[in-house]
Amino acid sequence: MILACIYASCLGVEAVSRFGSMVFIIIIIGFAALVILGYDNFSYLNLFPLIQNTAGSFAKNSAFSLVSSNELVLLLALAPKINGKAIKPFCFSMLFSYLVTIALIIFTIGVLGDTATLSAYPVFEVSQIAKYGEGERLDAVFTAVWIFAIFIKTTLYLYAAVYCLSGKNV
């Protein structure tokens, strides 16, 4: 996978962005499938621990989860490649990620209840619970999404590292 990431980063940011667009659509489809197929296990009673917490603590925990995984370093490397202003799309993408994270956390708590805090990977556990048909589970879809995300993240970090260390346009 590292060799594939090195090859993809050598192709440039345009090729990676095309692949990233495809992965974005796959992630949206995976998220929608998780919500649709896992809705049978959703219970509003499970949201009671969420309601007990204040909105500020919920927003703070969601923001910490989001900010600890965003790519501020990539903004510096990719900003010259963007036509126009880079801050506006970055802020919109962070807002969209924040909203999707909140929705995913609420749905996960609605399905798992208080046990969501005990699980190491609660979203993966929800994907194991959600079934398609008689016995098909969605955990393979989420595993594929994680592999795509790791590939894109590693490729972009390699590209940004070469760009920042070389001091010239790559």
C-alpha cells in the first residue's frame, strides 16, 4: 500500500483529487446505507445519555474528534493549487465534516445506547449490527472505506511532505 501511495503522490494532486472525489461518494453511500439499514435497531430511549449531557460538552467532544483528525498541514501545501480562495472551501468542508460527525455520533448512540462509550470502534460495531437481507453485514463496506481513507491520507501526506520539503512547486 505504501508503494501505491508513493506512486499516487508522484502522479500529482489532480489524480489524487479525482480519486478522492470517488471515495467521497463511496463514503456518503456507505453512511446512508448504515443509517438506512441500521435504523431498525435505532431507539430514541438510547439517546437518554446524550440528553443528560449538555449541548456544550457534546459539541466540544465532537469538535475535538473532528479537529484531531483534520488536515491543517495539507491546507498549506494544497492552497496554491486551488483556483480562487482556499479558506472558504476549507471552512465548508470542516463544517460539513462536523455535521456528519454529529449525525454519526447521534445515530451510533441511538443504536448502541450507553455501550457506545465502551466500544473501541462504535461505528464499526453499528456496521456489524446493521444487516442487508438475511445475513449480509456492512462491516466489509466500512473496512473498504477505512482502507480508501488511509490510502488518500497517506498519499496526501507524502505529496505535502515532498512539496513542503522541496520548497518549489511539484
